[in-house]
Amino acid sequence: MCSPDQVMSNEMSATENAYKGELQTPALTNNADAKDISTVQQDKSLNNGLKAKQTKHVCFPSGGKIVSGSAEPWNPWEAAGSFTVDEIIASYKLSCEKLGVQPIHKLLTQLQKITEVHHRIKCLDLKGEKLDYESCEALEEIFKRMQFKLINLEWVKLDENGASSLFDIMEYYDSAVHLNISFTKHIGSRGWVAAAQLIRKSSSLKEFAACGIPLMEHNARSVAQGLKFNSHLRVLRLDNASLSGRPLMLLVSALNVNQMLQELYLADNNLNSVQDSMYLRELLQSNCTIRLLDLKNNCIFDTGLKDICEGLKRQKQGLKTLILWNNKLTHKGMSHLAAILPKLTCLETLNLGHNPLNNEGIHRLKEALIANRSVIRLGLVSTAITCEGAVATAEFIVESAGILRLDLRRNRIRTGGLMALSLALRLNHSLVRLDLDKEPMGETEEWLIETQKLQLDEILKSCKRNLLMRQEKMEEEKDEDKKQALSLELTLE
């Protein structure tokens, strides 16, 4: 009779052998029609009465029939054109009744004016309306049958649940080309997540505006994720969105990857010259697809402008419009700009308005503007320049062959400065618009006031002359292009 230790040893050995048998790789049979491709040997019965394991089989369909078919995703617009406006309105009213909400009178008024539903409607305006979750759900009856060029949700009273639902619906039905949710402040985290998904996935959305909504860091992260993988959005407006600091950093990190956005509006965000200007430098160094950068009404200062100019060095064929209106720039900062302007070949519009540049700032810019051949629009509104600065500007006008528009309003340019500008325009044949204050500035004597009026008239006549010359030249170029195209067609024939 075996001892208890021997019995236990035999049981453990038998169990171990059973697992070994289960893990063994079976040999394939030579029969091509055999369906059993894996066989596990049965273990012998154990002395203690353990049952032998059953044979296991793994079977696959013959002839490669595992995948039986495929289906394309359902297109929600296949039957959209079969509805009339009256039927869409009736469906919307019925949905409102089921959800226990009142139809939006402003919406019904707009729908009744629509005559064609087969193409995108120009605008759906819900500005200032109150939209709770049920009201947003009812709107699906509209969005599943109509698409719009612009959906305006400015100042809409929208909560987190409603925002999440509405953006999901708009993303699914690809509802808008331009979406404006500015000043809709209570959309919450889930609303921003849904908005980010809309930005990321909508193939038709080209412009997104969310001005006047504080974009906190966690919400900025969601938007950044949407932007990073977006391939359709062209215009992003985030004015007055409290972006200073980490929200701007997250936005820039996304735009370093995104190479589709063309216009970026970041006005009134209190962007500073400490860290924000460095983020902007990084943006300009890494992104060469943005054509317009609007930074008006921030706090860039001269030190921040230095960072921006460092970023501009990389802009060989990207940025065309730079707006630095009201950023507390002085004549000192113009030295940084003057150093980079001769090297810029793509910048066309430079707006330095509402910065105290003074005459010294214009003197520092003059030679750089003459050396630059790309800037065709220059804004110097309210830059504290006088006749001295106007004379320096006139010297630039004489030398420039490409400047089209120059704005010098709200400066103390008196008779001497106007005379210099008038003389410069006699020699310049490109400037078609020179904006000046209409009323005579800073003169009390009658003959000086009359002289100013005469100079303003002369300036206007010169601009009109240049405009006519430009139009004639464009017509000649069009005719020449047509002749070349016709000649090419005849050659091909």
C-alpha cells in the first residue's frame, strides 16, 4: 500500500503530464480534405480515478470563406433631397412635440423663406436663442435634411448637454462650412470635446469661430487634438479667448503639425512678451501654411516683437498678412523689424497701427521698407508721427514700385507733410489709396487750411490716376493671357 506522500506525488505527476499533452503542437495530416488540424492526445486514466481529457478540434471553413461580404457606411444624405420644406418643418414640429419643447419661431421664419433644399442654404441664424438639450435634439430633424454654408450660434444660451448633442449632430450630418459659436460661454468640457470632434472629422467645415469664450487648459487640449488631425479647416478665430500661457502653448503644438490652416485670429488675448511671444516664434518657425496672423490688442511689446521677428526669418513662402495693431510697440522695436524686412519675400500686408512709433520709428523702418519688395499694404494709423515722419514716408513712396495702400490717418500731419506726400505721388505710379484725415490738421491760418485742402485734392487725383493705370494694365494682361491661351489651343489642334 502506497504512502500518502507517494499518492500525492503520483497525482501531481499525472496532472503535469496532462498539461504537457495539452500544450503539444499537433502534426498536420497528409490528407488535404482533413478538417482536424490540431489533435491533442488523451492522457491515460489516473490511478486516483481522474477522467481522461476529451479530444479537442479547431476547424476552419474550407475555400477561404471566413469573410462573407462587406458594406459601405450608410450615407445620411441619400434621401435628403426627397423632402420639401413643408415636410421638413412638419417633421421638426412633430419632434418638438414629442420632446416637449416649443419650436423656435426665429428658425421657422427662416425655413419658410427657403425654396431650394438640394444645395447648401446660405445661413442658419440662431443668434441669442435659448437651446436646451431637448431643443438641440429636435434640431436633428432639420440637420438631417438640410446643410448650410453658415450656422451662427453667437450668444446662444447653450448648456453642456445641449452643446455636446448639437455638435455631435452637426458633425454626423456635415452641417456647416462656417460655424460661429462666439460668446456662447457655458458649453462645458463635454461640449468642447464634441466641438473638437467636429473640427477633426467634418469634411466641409472650413471656418470655426469661438471668440469671447475663455478657453481653459483642459478644453484647449481637446481643441488642440482636433486641430492636430484636421485636414479641412482653413480659418480659426479665437479672439478674446484667454489664451495666454498653456492654452496658447497647446494650440501652437497642434499647429506645428497642422499644415492646412491659413488664417489665425488671436486678438485681445492679453498675449505677453515673456512666454507667449516665444510660442509665437515657434509657430512661425515651424508652420509655413498660415497666411494671416492677427495679433491686435495684445501686449507683445518690443521684446516680444524681437521673438516674432526671429520666427519670421523662416517664413520664405508662408505668412502674407501680419497685424500688430495696438501692441505697445515703440521706435525701439522697429529696429528688430527693420532687420528682417529686407529678407521677407512673401509678406504683403503689415499693420502697425495704434503703436507709439513716433518719427524715429518711421526713420528706422524707411530703408528696410525700400529694400523690401513684397509689402504692398502698410498701416500706420495713430502712430504719433508728424510732418517729419510724413517726409520719411514720402521718401519711401518715391522709391517703392509696389506699394498699393498706405494708411496715415489720426496722425498730426500738417501742411508740410501733405506737400511732401503730394510731391511723392507725382513720381509714384503704384499707390492707389492713401488714407489721410479729411479735415485739415493743426492749422489756424486760412491760407494754410486752403493749402491743405489743395494738397489733399492733388493726392486723391494722383491715386485715381494710378488706379486707372493699374486697371488698364490688368486688362492688357488678361487680353495677353487670352491670346496666349488661344495660340496654345491652335497649336495643339
